[in-house]
Amino acid sequence: MVKYSLSDLFGSLSDDTRRDILQRLLRGEQTISQLAEAYRMSLPGVSKHLKVLELAGLVVKEKRGRQWFVRLSPAALKGATDHLLYYETTLHNRLGSFAAYLRPEPKPAAASTVPVVAEPQTIVVTEILDVDPAAAWRAYTNPADIKQWWSLPGAQLVNVENDVRVGGGWRFTVRDAQGRDYIVSGTYSVVDYPHRLEYTDGIGDISRSRPEAQVTLTFEPLPDGQTLLTKTSLATPAVHQLNAVWLQTIGGS
């Protein structure tokens, strides 16, 4: 089995054109000529980009007659999922879905997102919840509730394991539109009920070597029994780029 290095994967996604090529190939295979025409680029020019993606294991080429056809490499993309972390869009969707689950009736969302550029990149997402911190904590950690609000476009959460204690772990099984299962998991390092949670967040099982986001969640009481929920996720920009490919692979947006 061929193994591809993370440096090749990260490097291949550092270019806008190569990322756009992957987006096009998600809709189906194309010939090199079709790709060159789409970018108004010479055949040697687009071939250079494809060579980088091919070396990273993200695409494969096949010659039929006089034409070279290019398609995504599902095996390589699935292998990459063990090294992917959730990026900003996922965090926004997830926390927004959680707030909607706790909201008793429709009302204008009181949410803000503050991406903070740092090294590595820090993403901060906030929501004002219409419940007190204890109720928010229970809904965020209880497996039955998690299945109701956990959100990822095009995928379904089919199993939840959540051991909320220092050293305990959480493990979700996500099924994509084609019926393939993926694991999302992490380990708790701080559990301060009902004020603060800290845990790791990554794609794949925690027993496997992988990059992980460091997540901090705070529940701050507000007047009228509301809660300010703040979620901070720390990961490298390169990992966030790869996560976009993972979301597209399982049917996300």
C-alpha cells in the first residue's frame, strides 16, 4: 500500500488552482484538455499541477485512446482523513446547530464569529444560548442530545460515545452519503462543570498518530438565564486546508 507524506499533501493544497482542480474533479473525472481549457492554461501548465496532486496521492491519471483522464483518488483521500481536523465552516455550523437545538422558538440568531490569525491559527466561535450554563453543558455532552444537534452537511452521526472526565475520551461515528463510516474523536484534559471543557479534536481514532486541534469551550452565565458559549479551536492553517477536502469527500459543502 502506497503511503503519502503529509508534507506532500499540505504542499499540494497550498495553490489556489490545485484546490480548484480538486473541486472540479469532485463532480466527476475530466480530461487534461478539459482542465486546461477551464483555466485557459497550456497542457504542460496544467500537467505540472496534476503532477503535484498525483505525487500527493490525491488524483490518478488514466490514458484511454489519445486522451488522458484525471479523477480523484478515493483511497488516498480516505487515508488523509486520519490527519484532518475540523476547520472554520464546520465549527460555525456545529455551534449554530447546537444553539438552534436549545432555542425554544425561532428568533434572530445572536451569534458572532471572530477568526483570530495566529501561529498556529486560532478560530473563535461564539453563541448566546437561551438556557443556563448547566443546561447548556448537559445538552452539549449528553449522547442523545448530541445526535440531535451535531451537524455536518451530507453526513449522518450514527454513534456517540462520550466519557466526560479528565482523561476520558469521546468518539463519534459519521456516515457519509455513500454509506462509508468515519471516526471523529478526542480526549478531555479539563472538565470543570458547568464552566469549562478542554479536549482534543481530530479525524480518525485517538489510538492512531494524527494532528489534533486543541479545543476550549467556556459557558459564561448571562442575565435572564442565558449563556455565552465560546469555542476556541487551535490548529495549523495547512490542516484546515486539508479538512476542506475531507468535508467534500464525505458530501459536505
